[in-house]
Amino acid sequence: MSAAAVYNIVINQHTDFKRSFVLKQDDLVVNLTDYSFAASLKKHHTKTTDVDFTAEITNAGQGAFSISLTDTQTSAMDPGEWYYDLVMTDDNGLKTRIMEGVADVRPGITS
């Protein structure tokens, strides 16, 4: 894998968040069998507190996976810029950061 893809996202407070992706390398779908994913957000990289996405493989053979947050999680997040990354781990324990970016957490009124 090459450098992590940069993908900025918008998260609205008090709502569920979900994004789906297909992992490709050199325009070919990556089979995700025997891989797992973990993704977290932090207000700043030096903070010790983070919010964990639910990261799941939705179709291993087609390279499909998703990241999501519940409305309870987004309600607890302060508005503003957060930073996140997504790490893929193979069955040998090798970890690769495949995506990172800024998450713009927008304040909500209705909860």
C-alpha cells in the first residue's frame, strides 16, 4: 500500500454517521478477507481521549467496508475540527494506515 488517502468528512452532532468505501490498489479491488479495521477520532493528535468509529468489512471479496458513529457518540463530540485515521490490520498483525483526514463536527440543535 502507498501513503494513506486523505479524505475529509463532515459529522453532524446528534445524528448517526456512516460512510461506505471500496478499497482499491492500482485500480483493482483489494480482497479484505483476513483483514480487520480500526478507526478513531481525536480533537487533537496529542489528546488522550478519542472516539472510536465502528469499522466493519461489509463485503470482503468486493473490498467494501464502512465506518460509523451513533447519534449518542456524535452528541458527545464538541463542534469543530477533529482528526481521524483508519488502520487496516492483516492476519499477521501488520498494520497499515489507509485513510486519514479532518472531521468537521457541525453543531446540532435537534437531539
